[in-house]
Amino acid sequence: MNVNQMLYQLLHPWHWLTYGQNTAAVGLILLYFYTLYTRKMMLLAQQTRRAELYPLLILQKTQVSGDHLEFLIVNVGNGSLLNAVRWGQGVSNGFKLGSVFLERPPDINSAFAGTMVHDSTLTLHNAVTGSEAHVLDVIEGTDSVGGRHQFCILRSLIAPGQFEHQVQMIHPTEFLPLRQRIILKAYEWQARLKRSINHNH
């Protein structure tokens, strides 16, 4: 092929595409980029829907007054936390907050906490005696399409009248990439297995 022929094919690509092998190769390349583009658009749509639906609770303020500890919690997310309930219990020194939902033990009662729309606040009052070194508080509810959400506060006594707090917000896994969903499911099964073993002993 001389220079003139190469130049002609570059300027007239439809002639180049008439060859079967070339057409198949170009088709695969186009399919690859189309798949990447489609996946990117799907992830963007999922992130947008997640931002619209999901509540996002934060611990804005803590205050100790005598033998009472007050938590001020704010929903900074666009979505509402519906039918919220609150429960809590003392936990061991080795307890850690993770990325899986915590299940309320049957012997622990829950209290209705209402609905938290965008920018609404919830104040929790806790009696503190100093005898409980580590306490877990949980607020959980659903979003507008029934997805479960859970906000956990782990309170640790570090000195008389002084506490350290760790927080964790857990959301549904529907909008996460497949790999992350598999990892979270594995953690969830592991946690359930440990609870089952501890319960049987």
C-alpha cells in the first residue's frame, strides 16, 4: 500500500470498515467504551439517588451536666429517617463499631424517636453513673423507600465526667458497587456467626 492509498483510507474510513476483521475489531472497541460509559452513568445515577434518599445523622454536640449526658443529633442528609427508634446497651471493652447493621438483643427494649427530616434535631438524654465504661446508643429507621439506616454512638468513659465518642452511620448496600456489597455481606455473615456461637455458649 503506497502513501496515497493510506491517505485515502484515512480520509474515507468507511472503505476501511468494509473489511470484516476490521469491522469486528472496531465493534469490540466501541462496545468496550460504551460499556465503560454506561457503567459510569449508572454509578452517577445511583450516587445521585442515594444523595436524594438517604438521611445522614451526625453527632453535633455532647454536654455533661451532673449525672446526665446529652447528645444533640442532626440529620444533615436530604432524605428523612422515618419511624426512628432508639435502643442502647452496655458493651465490652473490645467492642468496635463496624460497617454492618447491629441487631437489638431480645432483652433490650426500644423507644420510638419519631421522624427526622432534613436539618431536624434529636436530643438524647442519658443517665451516667460511672459504672458503665462502654455504652452503645443506636438510632435506626427507614428512608422513603424502606431502606434501613442505623446511626451508632459508642460512648467510652475516659475519666470521671469525661467521655470519648465514636460514631458510625450505616446505610443499605443497594447502591454500592458489587465488590463492596459482597465484602459487606461477608462481614455481616461473620458477625451473625459470632453472635450465634456466643449465644449457644
